[in-house]
Amino acid sequence: MFSVGQELYLETDLKRAKLAQLPVMVKYDDGEIADYGGPIQELNKDAVKINGMYYTKATCRFYVR
């Protein structure tokens, strides 16, 4: 399915990771780590919620941890 470190850039990838409750790490576009990882709690067209925080898809990248 997914490998560790794989970027989740398609909407379908994010949905599959949410359903599988995979730990997801969040990085800002500049490479700084925003969140070290947790399962996706919520998805909408603009943002992803992980560990109670919303991260915008426009400014963040998401990776399987």
C-alpha cells in the first residue's frame, strides 16, 4: 500500500491513509517539520487535521511515518 517516507500528494492517498489510520508526518514547504505524526482525524478540500491541528494543503506536505 504505502511505504515509510512516501509523500501523500493525491487526495486519494490522503483518504486511504485516513481509512488505514496510518501515522502521517507534516512538513511545511520549506522542509520544517510541523508535526511528527499521527493519524489523519479529518480531511476537507483545504486542510488536513492531525493531532488536533489543521494543516493547509497549500502550504504543507504530508508523508507516511
